[in-house]
Amino acid sequence: MLDQQTKQQIKQSFPEIKPQIQQRFPDLQEQDLSQAQSDPDLLVRTIAKRSGQDESQVEQQFVQLVQMSGR
């Protein structure tokens, strides 16, 4: 589960990181991405389930995306 700070950063930087999320996880639907703005943990779980990755691996990728966005 993402910590509160990371959740907030994802919410704030979502418009900037959305293209990278779509690129890394092309199986995501627009509905999945829309839910992410209000509940990043749900998106992490969805990606983990569809990709077969561990939730912790997906979380790390989100942390990297947020760091790259400069937030």
C-alpha cells in the first residue's frame, strides 16, 4: 500500500505521469486511469493483477514516475 505522501504526489502529478503510466502498462483502460486519481492504491492493485507483478514492484514504478515528474 502506498504511503500518504506518495498517494498525494500521484494525485497532484497525475496529468503529467498519466502518459508514462499508459506506456508502461498498455493494458489499462481509461476507466482504470480515471479511478487512479481518487484511489492510487486501486490502480496499483489493478496493474499488479493484470500484469502478474507484485504490488510492491508496481508501487516502486509509481514512486519512480513521481520522482521523475519532479513533485
